[in-house]
Amino acid sequence: MNYPFRRTCREVAALILAREDRALECPERLAVRIHFLVCKACPRFEQEVQTMRAALGNWRNYRSSDEG
């Protein structure tokens, strides 16, 4: 039987990374949310991606005191 919202961790990780470049479609968002209910690793991966995004944003906006 084919379950359209059942995704592997690898597929969910790909969707988490794809979300950085594009908005996920409704079935994709739903599949990620359902997967998060049964998986502890993927929500942690999502947090790591958000941390890296924030760190890169801070790095891009960084101005050293020598530049000022």
C-alpha cells in the first residue's frame, strides 16, 4: 500500500533543505509534520539548519571595528 505522506528521514531532510530555497507545497509540509511526530532526529536536524542559517546571516552582517 502506498502512503503519500509517509516519508523517510532522508526524504524529510531533503524537504527541510529545499525549504531554504522554495516554499513547500501543502502535501510536502504535511508529510514533514507527520514525520516529526514519530521521529526525534529530524526535528533536531531542522533546528541545526535554522541555527546555521542564523549564523550565516550574522556573519554576512558582521562589520569589524576596523571597517567602521
